[in-house]
Amino acid sequence: QFVCHLPDRNSAEPNFSRQVYLLMSSPIHYPSDGVSSEADRGSHLSLTPTSQLSHAASARRRRPHGRGDIVNRRAPIVEAPVAVSEQKLSSDAVSTDILDRAAIWGTTVNVESSIKQFTKFFRTFSDGHSDGPKYPALLDEIASSQGWNLNLDCRNLHAFDPQMYQRLVEYPQEMIPIFDMVINTQFRENYPEIEQEQDARIKVKTMNLLSTKTLRGVDPDDIDKIVAFDAMVVRVSSIIPDLRLAFFRCVRCQMEVTREIDRGRIQEPSSCPNNNCMGKGSMDLIHNRCEFADKQLVRVQETPDAIPEGETPQTIDVFAYDDLVDVAKPGDRLTVTGIFRAVPVRVIPRSRVVRSVYKGFIDAIHFQKSSNRRLNVEDSAADAKSEYFTSFDESDEVEHDKKVREEKFRELAKDPNIYQRLVSSIAPQIWELEDIKKGILCQLFGGTRKEFQHSGSGRFRGEVNILLCGDPGTAKSQLLQYVHKIAPRGIYTSGKGSSAVGLTAYITKDIETGELVLESGALVLSDRGICCIDEFDKMSDSARSILHEVMEQQTISIAKAGIICSLNARTSILAAANPRDSRYDVNLSVVENVTLPPTLLSRFDLIYLVLDKPNERLDSRLAQHLVSLYYQERDPVHEDIIDIETLTQYISYARREIQPTIGDEAVEALIEGYSNLRQSGRNYNKKVITATPRQLESLIRLSEALARMKFSPVVSKDDVAEALRLMRVATQTAATDPKTGRINMDLITTGQSGFARTELENQGTALTAIIDDLPSAKNYFVVLMKNFNDKSQKKLAKHEFKELLLSLERQETIRIGTWVRGNPMVTRLDG
């Protein structure tokens, strides 16, 4: 990289500040540790990538790398552009003529020309959205917020000067320090009164390259170049101290010396620099006087949509520095922009012998989580205690653009038909199913998270859980795929391919350290997102048992291999299940159709039955809709559909900024609505339950989500009325007893309706009387079944009669023997 060293830091040379700032960009200045370099930092001016021109001949055959010198066969072999004698030069010899002819090593790019061109770009470029130049306005915001990062959109740079953009991509570790220098110079000129700290230099974070690669598309041709790719974070290490400035002290004379890092190496003084001492090997490293930078290892893997058929996802290590530390979290889907590097792998850690195969990694420059087609709920401007707060501002928007976008959303929320427009914009390719789309819309907006720490009641979830149950071919999986693509975080999984360990967390050995580490599962990776589970009915019992804690307490308790912890799983569950016999039987309850435990079903806020009922008029309209998707493009203008970019930004803004509270009218409406639901059960039978307290909590969450859609700060009566309607068309339809046609929540909470329970008791009393009338207290199963069916008006099948006997055995009325050939001995017990 272009390095200018002056012998006196207090020199009056006007170009001194310009030269020093070429060293201030991380990871440009502080790359990861690597192989030794032959370069020795000198005390005189050097305009070559090494500190002394005697190494120029060998250095021309290679380019310096952050972690070792890797031969770049694609780089042209050129002569040194600047010829400077090896004699000592004073600071007065640094002339403008030399700087004008100085070039970045290995290229013919002129340094001074690049500085002037980028300065012109910074001062004059405007993207058309703001009134004046964009980047001076960003500099104003940096001065007011004291956030020392400037995000540079590379597309803007390409629009201004394509050649400078190409040089940035090809030689980032030379160009980015120049950008840093220009920005800091402009900042000092505009704000001379602001005293900058040494570690508070403004750093340029390049983002939004013209082309984004796939993770497996990064190849050796990209070594030492800027690359960008989409990935998902699977693991984040703890913070690693990265040595930046070493402090040495002589054990004889107490002479103190500091050494800066140079391409991953610290040049340890071989002798004491004190002329009166000159002790060989007397310099000791004093660790507590050294300066360290934050560093973190982020392991990412390919996103599911980028994995080729038949392949497994590939991973790569990404090193984050300083402000990027703790920005990426497991489960985040982000765009990584960084420098691709390679490092040789040692055969034995203590040996200098290396393998011929190099290991690639990324030195991160920028993380971008937001996407125009995906929800984003994190904001650097949010309150520091808020769950939506993030320390890193990833956008390059000025305050004016943010206010314009916010005003656009406010105007959209004032539309009286905004609710219907939002419903029409959810999965527009799927015909009808409006009530289901309304429920999914409530899930995307979510309720308000409530924490009552003062009363000791803990926290109550604001996430909405939805179950889609019904016939095959009713677009259940397509709805799940749509939600997964626009969710901010989340995992799409199948019930048959999911295990309890895969959903929660698993123990594995770290490849480098050999220690046992905890890797997050699907539910933990979906924290603050949506976990989509298809084929929910085919999930194993051990995997289902995990969901009980997740869907209510929103935590996962782990006690494995000496690791005891409780992980956050604040996720919404969107599940789809097929009936047991591949066709929903309207004569059976939901529990009997889906074979799911009632304790799990009761944790879903909305349970939709998606049935395929033949209807000539509806079938014709559905066929017309499906065919139109294949032979022509639909015009969304006439359907009043909001485009996907605006929709996701609208939902993200509502989740982040709108926190509705329940007003007095809404409280009365909720109490009245819940009492009416309970009253309908009391009118039938005292044993029939038509609503439980969980349904009341679901009503509150749905009402808050409906208020968020309209940007309303207070929940209204209309929101409560719509939530009650959604509850009736969804959960209470699923809780309808097929035998009586009445709503009975016992079908979901216990798996058996009150009517069925009463009928079973009557049948048990009749069977007990039949057994008492028989001459023997011991009788075979077949004999009892024949006698019961002869005397009863309702004939029972074998499995129904077996259930009846098991209920009597639980009451300790009878004892059943072993089921040999399906005909056990039944014994009447005394008492």
C-alpha cells in the first residue's frame, strides 16, 4: 500500500496529515495475523509498498497481502514508478512534484490524481433525492451524531467515475486509505472546532457493489479484491483482542519503545535503541501497555436459495473489526462486503512448514442486513434500550431522505382502505384465502411486547402463532414460502426433516480450538423472526415437545455437555399440517384429523381449516387465475396492490416505530367479547368451554397488530371487533364439534369435546352394569364387545370399544390383560 513515513511527526510539512491518514482504515491497516514480511519499517520517506527501495526488485514480483505474501499471477509486472535514491531524505525534500508522480504499487494509477478525483466526487455528487451534494450532508450528520463511519455507495462512485470504481475493486487496500484521508481532511476543514480522538477517525465503509457473487463463486482471481455476497450467519465468536500497537521496555535501562503492526507482523526490536545500553534481546513486551483492536470471527454459510441442486451449503470465515463487532448475529441474512484474502496453513502449528493449499477468508468492510424485498426492524436511531437498536448504521441515507420516506408511509396509512390493500398485497399470486392472508398479515405486524418487571409478572409475548390445516393442494406451502422470503429472520424447515436437536441447539467441536461449542438450531436462529414449519403433522414427538416452551415462554433451556443456559427464541411459528388420511374428514375433530397433541394446538392463536370443497363457480374462477399466471403478466395497478418494496418497508417501519396501547373503549370491547364467547358455552351446557384465557390473550395481540397496520397509537373498538371476527372464522371454526355443530374449545385444549366426554361416561356406566350381570368376573374382550353391542343402540367399532375399556381401566373399575391376538382378558375389580 502507499505509505509515506516522515522522520519528525511535528514536521511543518503541509502534506504530513495527508500521508499519515493512509494508514487508518481497518482492516486495511490491521489485517489478520499472517506470515512474516521482509519489509522493515524505516524512518525515511518511502513511496513503495516496502519501506526500503532495496527490496523493490523482489517486491515487484509479488503484491503485499494482509496475511502473507501470495503470488498474484494476474498482476502485471511493472517497474517502480518512482525512482528515489537510497540516501537519507529530510522532510524538506518531500516535494509536490514527487507526490504528483507517486503511484500505487503494481499499477500505473496516480495517487495525487486519485485524491483529486475523489475529493471532487465527495464535494459535488448528488443522487437526485436531496437538494444539494449528498456526502457533505452525511458529514454533517457524522459531526452531530459522533458516529465515525461513512457508508460509501459504490454505485454512486461508478456513476461518477467508472475507472475509479474499477480501481477500488481491484486495489481496495490501496484505495480505501486514500478515501479515508480525503474524508478526514474535509472533516477537519468543515469542523475545525471538533477535537477528534485518535481512535475516532472517520472510516469509509464501501457497500452496494455493482455485482454480488454467490459464496461459492468467490475464487482465487478475487484475492485482494473487494467482493460482495449474500450469506446467513450461523456462528459468532467472542471478541478477540487484535494487537495494534506493541509496547516494549528494556529490562536493563527501562527504555520504552512502541511498534505498530505492519501487514500482520510486529517488528520486535533486536536490541535496545538506547546508545548507552545497546543490550541484545533485552526488550520485553509489556502487554498491559499495548493497544488492541476489537476483532470477531463470524462464520457464514450460503443462503438456502443460492445452494445448487444436490449440493450442501458451503461456509467461510469472516473477520469483523471495531464497529462491525457484534453487529452480525446468528440467523441474520446479510450482504457481506469485504476483501477476500488467503493464508497458508501450517502443517504443524509450531512449525513454519506450510501446505500448498491456502485457506480463504474475508476481512469485512461492511454488513448490510436490510433488503428492499425483506423486512428489517433494526435501527441505529432507536433508543439504546430498545430491542430494535443496533450500534452500526448500515445505510447511506441522509436525514432528509428518511423524513421523506416516513411522510410517504404516514400518507399511505391515512388511506381508509389500507387494511384491504395490505391484504391484497400479501401473496397476490395466490387466489382468495383472504381471511388466512389477514391472519398472516397480523403475524407479520405482530403485537406489542409487554414486560411487567415492577409487578414481577415477567414478559408476555407479542408474536402470533398460526396453524394451517387442511387438504393437500390448497397453497399452504406457498404461503409459508412467501412469508419466509420477506421475514427479517427465520428458517424454513419440514417436520419430517427436523429433529429436536436441529430445532434447538447442538454441541459440536470447534475445528480450530477443539473445544465444545453450542451451535444454534432453527428456532434460535429465527429469534425475532418467523419460523416456517411445513408438514407439521409428521414431526416426531421429541421435536414437538420442544415447541411447548418456545411457543409460550419463548425460551429454550439447554443442559448438555456441561453447558447450561437458556436461549432466546422470540419467534412466531407458522406451521402447515395435512390430515391423517390425506383428506380432511369433517365428521372428525381437528385433533383426530391432524393427530397433534391438544397441549400444542392450544398454543396457536389462529387455527385455519383450508378445505377443498367442489364448487362449479369457484373452481372456474380458480382455474382462470392459475392459467393467467402462465400465459400473461398480471397488471397489479388495477388491483390496487402495494409493491413488495413498499410493503416490506411499511411493515418494518410499523414494527419499529408504532407501539399501540389499549384504550378504555378497547378494554370494554375485549371484556364484552370474551364474556360473550364464554356465554355461548354456558347456554349449551355447563361442561362446554367455548373460550379460554389464551383466546383472550390472542385477541389482545391481534387487536394490537390491526392497530399497527393503520399507524394508530391506540387500539380502537373496530380493531377488537375485527380480531373477534378473525377468531371466529379461524380457531372457533376448528373447535366446532362435528357431532353437535357447536363450538367447544375442549376439542383443542383436551382433544375431546364435552359431549363426547359425557357420552363416554354413560357408555362406561352401561358396560359396568353388563359386566356385573355376567356370571363370571373375568371375560374376554370379544365377549364383552358382543354383549355391549347387542344391548346398546349405538354400535361401537373395535377401536372405539377399546377406548371405552381403557377409560374404565384408568378409573380402576376393570383390569385388562395382555393384548394377545387382540383378545385380552378383562377382569372386574371389587368396589
